[in-house]
Amino acid sequence: MIPTIDAVRQLGEQWAQAEVAGDTVALAAMVTDDFRLVGPFGFILDRRQWLDRYDSGRFVTTELNWHDVEIRAYDNAAVAVGTQTQRAAYEGTPNDGSYRATHVLVRRDGEWAIAGIHLSLTDPPQPR
């Protein structure tokens, strides 16, 4: 069995790769049924809405790096706080940036799954 910290880090790396690939089958397998994403401006997406961004083609990620990650593990839960740097677009509008990313993970049947992701801006928005 992979030690918890390594398993959580490995899942995070797989998640980043699946986001870039727009692989909703892989993403769906990595998250809980009640998964939630809290975006950098406070919006909330449930699992279906989060996956639909890729299925619909509205959201395209061309690069995503998950780095400087600190993982705290508990019995059947883990919290990973790191930085997510991305090149992406939503409906053709650039959504590039650097975000502080908190992942909440749970262990179910011995496997880790992402229950939630919370993003916040690391830099304030620039005036247009």
C-alpha cells in the first residue's frame, strides 16, 4: 500500500493531467459523488457542472501545474494546500492565473478521492 502522503500527491498529479486532457471519465473516477468546486470568485460547481465544463467544450485547460503542496493526513481524510498555475480559457476568454488550491480528500474503500477543491487568487485581479 502506498503511504498516504504519496498516494494523495499521486492523485493530485493524475488530476492535473486529466484536467489538461479534458478527460472527464478519469476526473469522474477521481472525485466523490458529492464533489464541490469553489471557484476563485466564490461560485460553486457540483460534480456534474464541473465535468460539464469539459464535456461541453466551454472550458479548455492547456497547462496546469500543482506545486508547492503541503499535505496533512488524518485517518480517512487529507487536506492538500498548494498552488495551481494554469493556462485555460472559459468560452474563449483567457482564465490564466495562479491560484491557492485546497483539496479535501477522503479515503473510500481504501482508495483516495477528491471531495472538494477550493481556489483563491494569489494575486488580485488586474484592472482592465
